[in-house]
Amino acid sequence: MKQNVDQVEALKRDLTEERRIRRALIDSSMRLNSMFNLPELLKTIMQTAADLLGAEAASLLMYDQAKHELSFEVAVGETEDQVKTLRVPADKGIAGWVLKNQKPAVVDQAHKNPHFSDAIDRALAFTTRSLNSRDRVIGVIEVINKKGKTGFSDRDLEVASAFAAQAAVAIDNAQFYEKLADTVVQSRLSYRI
């Protein structure tokens, strides 16, 4: 009897968590797709990713195709001010692997992973214990160090993948809006001359 009660309680917790995730994904989709200021959008995406997945930190590495590099565009968490100037070769580290293979990855004990590059950890004095990455053509989202002792799960990977797809659409929309606004301004300037 006690086992059945425990199972029911566990199922209730799981259901409550699934509802929270579904609501958070819906809310974030509406919020992100109504933002057109790219820097504000990127910061909101990273904060939402960290909150949604219960992470200590999150970062967005944008892919510079001409230089074949990933640059830390925005980060939230303990090291956010330190990573903004860092650039890494697009074929190095776990983020590089994710970008190259266009597959998400959950990596526990990242320092033991053959693709792990400790150059960022050395620069930041921040040890990556687990990493959840999701690539997009435009870059890689990293969600780092799950709060608590559980580590990231396969469910977290599913949630991160769904969120990354939403984020990519929102970024594409904001970039398009910026280009459109620039074109309108240029058109008006050339018309007045």
C-alpha cells in the first residue's frame, strides 16, 4: 500500500513538472516572438533557458561563418561578464561538436568528455560539471550545471531542444526586423537627398 501511495505521489510531482514546463514553453514563445530588440531578446532567451532547465548558467555562442568561430554573444549566471569577449574555434569543444553534428547533447562530467575543451574553464575558473547544448544554424545554446545533484536528464534535452527551436525563430525574426528597419531608414535617407 505504501509503495502505491509513493508511486501516486511521484506521478503527481511528474505531472506538476510537465505542466510547469508546458506553461513555461508557451509563455516563452509568446514573449520571445514579441521582442524585436536583439540584445534584449538574447538576454531574455538565456535567462529563460537557465530558469526553464534549473541551471546555474547559460550562454549563447553565435557562429561566425567567415572566421569559423563561436563567440559568446550573451551569458547569464556566475560568469556572464567574463565570457562576453571569448571566442573559440567552431570545431573545438562540446559546443563545436554540437554545431558540427547538428545534434543536441547532454554531457555529465564534461571534463571527462573527449570533446571537452578546458580553455574556457581555465579562463573563467569555473568548472563545468554538466552541459546541455542545442545547436542551430546561427549558433549553440549551452545550459550549464543543473542546480541540485541530479544532472540533466533526457527530458531536459527534449525541453532544451523545443526551447532552442523557439529561440531560433525569435532570433531570426528580430534579425529580419533589424534589417528591415535599416532598409527603411536608408530608403528615407536616399529619398531626401
